[in-house]
Amino acid sequence: MSGATLIDVLPAHQFDEAKLANYLQDYLPGANQGIKVKQFQGGQSNPTFLLEIAGKRYVLRKKPPGKLLPSAHMVEREFQVINALGKTDVPVPTAQLLCEDPEIIGTAFYVMDYVEGRVYSQPLLSEVAHEERMPIYQSMIETMAKMHNADWKAIGLEGYGKPDNYIARQVKRWGGQFEASRTHDMPAMDALMKWLPENIPADESTTIAHGDFRIGNLMLHPTESKVVSILDWELATLGHPLSDLAYCCLPYHMPVNVDGAKGMVGADLKSLGLPEEQQLLDWYCEYTGRSGVPNWNYYIAFSLFRLAAIVQGVYHRALQGNASNADALEVGKRASLLAERGWEIAQK
């Protein structure tokens, strides 16, 4: 969020600020003296705003205006998981309130405390001092482990997702999404869709699964090399912990300097002060008490397949919306690349 640019509220996202201030005075001290609202610029699918109330800063996330798919933009689910994790040692912002009444600002929304910090989207951490890189990576894995160690039943997330067969359900779901947005022949994707359901590992652990756990979704302390907040809970559910770990490790399986891929293959990790993938797995085992990470290739192949399906969806929508064709075609090439890489790893 820091590093996120603040802008005046976009015309399409404007709402009645006086009505909001009036509603908030029962929850947040000083709201009756008025509020200041700015919008965070960026690609979040849920519009996100900075509120200033009596000298304190909060973040408001709401559903976008207009007609929405029933299961998309579930700010209620984001609030539920952040609020539940507030009782644990998992670093999340303090959740303040959820409002499901669309009468107040047009759609459901929630408010949480603003967290001060830094966000870096590139896994090579080139903007960070050399000696900070290793500790940041270690803190990232420690933070993930805290989330996976959280007792989801005890904190009231019993009904947050189905507790088993997560991988099977995900393979089916993303396979379906891929077919719905298929634009051309993709043999590697077909091969993965056949191979993945037939080779699901027997390990049925269930934890809170973030679904988009990567360096760019973590807020780091303003000056220290540690994670202070996990951001963007839109895809969170109950799921398999190794799906988060593998997704987080995807840069180790993608080429460096390929547009948009954010990969690390081909970079000299040692001279850059970055850990090898095995170091991340070792830290993860140390922090979760796991004895090892079996079937690692399966989880990496699964994560590449899932990302390929997501990217293919973006490509498909870009073609329909006649997005600048050059851009869309670049993205389209990436879906094939991801699938091919996934199939390559699956066969190892």
C-alpha cells in the first residue's frame, strides 16, 4: 500500500461521504467531525480508499459498483479472515467493521486500520539493500508458516471453505475456467489437465490458504526487514498449505527478464544475496514442524497450471475488450509459457 499512489476518488467510484461519516460515528472516534477520503490507485478488483478521521488513518475496501458475478469481490470473506486472524500472531491489519448494507455507500464494504510500510513487487528485491534481502525472504516464509499454523477451527473459520480435496477441486475449477477462455490449441495445458487429477498426492493437510501469497502482497516494516502485514485476501479459503508455498516459489521456475514473468531463473542468486529455493523449503519446515516437502514437483506444476489458467482468462478478456493488441498478445504468450513449464516439471 505504501508506494501505492493516492488520487482523488475516481468519478465511477464516488459515494456519499457525508452518509459514510454519519454511519461511521458509531464505530470510529471522531467520525462526526468529518472524514477525508482518497483512493489508492492500482489494479485491485475491489476499490480501496484511505480514510482520515480525527488524525488517524484507516483503509476502506468495497465491492465495485455495477453488476457482479455472485462469488466475485467477496469483501465479506476478506473481512472475515482478517478479523479472525486478529486473534493470532499472523500479521494482519486490525479489522474495524464490516457493513453489508448497500444503502450507505452503494455496496458492501469494510474498514481496517492503515498499516505503515513498504511493498516491493519484484522477487529480486533490486530496490532493497543487499543485506536486507535474505532476512526479508526469511520473514516472508515465517509469516506464511504463522498463517498455516493458525488453528482455523479455534478462531471461527470452520465454515470458511471445504476442508478436503482442495487440490482436486482447484484442478477442476481452473480447468473449467481455462476451457471457458480457451483461444487456441495448448497441448501442455491439455496434458496437465489430464495428469494433475491422476497424480494428486495423498497428503491432505488443511490450513488457511491465502491463494496469492507472494512478495508483492506483503507489507514490510518501514525500516526493518520483516513483514508487518499480509495484503490482498481475495482468493483466501481453507486449502492445502503447499499450494501457497509452491505459488510463492514460482519465481524460482520462471525466467528472469521475461516481460511480466517476475522470474529468477538465470539470475545469480548468490551474488544478489537471495536464498535458493531449497532454503525457503528448509525454513518452512523449521517454522511449521514439517519433516519435509514431498511431491514438490506436483505442487509447482499445479501452481503453474493455475497461474496459466488465470493468465489465459486475462488474455481472453483483453481480446474481447480489444485491449491494445500487442499487450494482450504478450500476455497470451505467457499462458502457454507457464503451461509448458508446468508440464516440463510434471514429467520430472
